[in-house]
Amino acid sequence: MKRPRATSSSASISATTKPPLSPPVTPILKQKLHRTGAPKWFPLKLTHTELTLPLTFPTGQTFRWKQTGAIQYSGTIGPHLVSLRQRPGDDTVSYCVHCSSTSPKSGAELALLDFLNAEISLAELWSDFSKKDPRFGELAKHLRGARVLRQDPLECLIQFLCSSNNNIARITKMVDFVSSLGLHLGDIEGFEFHQFPSLDRLSRVSEAELRMAGFGYRAKYITGTVNALQSKPGGGNEWLLSLRKLDLQEAVAELCTLPGVGPKVAACIALFSLDQHSAIPVDTHVWKIATNYLLPDLAGAKLTAKLHGRVAEAFVSKYGEYAGWAQTLLFIAELPAQKTLLQSFSQPINKPDTYAEDK
């Protein structure tokens, strides 16, 4: 399944009752940037089968990447501001490094490949899942290249603290506010891009400031989590990275000790940043998928903490150690845009009788 990993040093808020998100009032330090001049594009050696940008970025894994072209997405990875694009008729993905706060293009490709989990062969995973699940095989024909990202754990954690009982538009505004606390790396197509702020920088933002910016009760979770991380022996970043070495249940248990982190948020962080490939974030959408296809005997039941665990077990039983990747595609297939795409094909994707829970 894996290719050698490239090493690197590396309740919703109502807009009518809450003040709009505003730029941070605390000062931002200036730092010299290394810009690359006119954009130069380079092949990333990932084919359409391995990476499809619209099936990877605007799907709820990250809220920091912006669509800056027809099939082009831009974002920051550590100190690098980069864009990825796919062109009709071109089977490979290209990337461009716009600027860096370290040195031009230094380590950018390695960091990008690491961020994209490029060591994992999506084609091999999809083939394995398709053998285990005919319905998955039908979906995979039309939804190729939906990858799971490998984000920086702190960045992923803060984003999903913002996601609690929230909608995507509001989450994005909150994440943009937090991001604006970091070093400004540049603008692309009207969007501002910042290096994600350090733990130390986040510690200088008060709960009151976040509440004034419209974060509501999430403000105390963010400041509480930042404080908890700073108290960790060796530092919060090192503690988060150490969770990659634990098994899934241990990692989730550790994450749930942080303010505002419950099982679903912990599973998202584990899957999208901690190499916990069997993590299953269970929300109402995933619950619906599970009761329709994996656990039909639970149809009509109310999702509880106990059933959350049973859903996760059912996915792992069906798909194995990379069950989180399978769940990601099944979740994407339920998004309105993808449902419309799937309905446009002549052969409907029916609910097969084989979708009983593995015994």
C-alpha cells in the first residue's frame, strides 16, 4: 500500500446575533519572505487516479485551502504558500511554490508530498476495497483520487475545535481568523494566505478576543486547549506528534483530555493528521451510511456513544486497517455536488444485498 515516505523537517452561530469576524487586534511580527517571482509549475508525479483536487480539498478535511482557479487550490504547508492544479486532458497534478518564509522552494515538494500522504497508493487501496465491497467499486469508478490528507496536528486540532456544531461557511470564517494571526505569505485571486500561527502565538489570544470575533463557546475550548498543550512536557507540538506512535484508542483517549474534544472531533484529528488510518469520524451522515449499508438492523435507532463505537467497528470489519479512507469516499459520495454527479451516470448505484455487517 505504501511508497517510501519523503522525509522533511517538517450549535452554529447566527450572523444576525453575533458580531462579524474581524481581523485580530494583537500585533503580528514581520518576517522576510522569499518569493519565487513569476509562477513556475512543476509536475507532482501524482496522477488523476491518485489525486483529484475537488474530491480532496473542499470535502471537510481542511478549511484553509481555497479554490483559486478552475481546478486549482491554494494553501499553506508550514512556511510554504503553494498551489495545486489539474488541467483537462492532463493526467498529472502540477504544483507551484509562490513564496516561503524559509528559502525559495526549499523542502516545499517534500512537505507537499507528506501533506498529501503520497506514500499511500490510492489505486491499491481502492482495488482492495472494491473486492470487499461491490458498491464501493462502483462509486470509485466515478470518484477517483479522493485522498486523506496528513495535516499538521496543531493546525488540524484547532480547525476541528472550530467545527463543533457549526456549518462550513462559518467554520471557514473562524479558521481564517485564526490563520490571520500567523505570518502573511501572500495573496492569490483575492484570498489572503498565512502561515498557521505557532502555539506561542495562539497563547497570546484571549478568550474575550475570540468571543468578540464571534467564536461563542468555542473560544473557551480553543484557549483551554492551547493552555493544556503548553503545559505538556516537551511542548504541545511534540505531544501531538507523539500520538502518531500510539494505537488508535490510546490516541483518541489522549485527545479527549483536551477541552472541547469529543470522540468525533478526536477521530477527525486522528484520521487527518495522526496517521490513524482506521479512525472513523461518526456524524449524522456517516451514521446514515452505516445504517443503510453496514448495520441495517440499527436503522431508526438514535446515535449514542456506544453505537459510535459499533459503527467504527463495522467499518474496520468491512474495510480493514485503512477503513478511514474508505469512509472518506463514502462520505464524499453523500455530498450534494457528488450526488448530482453520480445521478448523471446511466447506471444507478443500487444498494446491494451484500451490505450486511461482517460477522
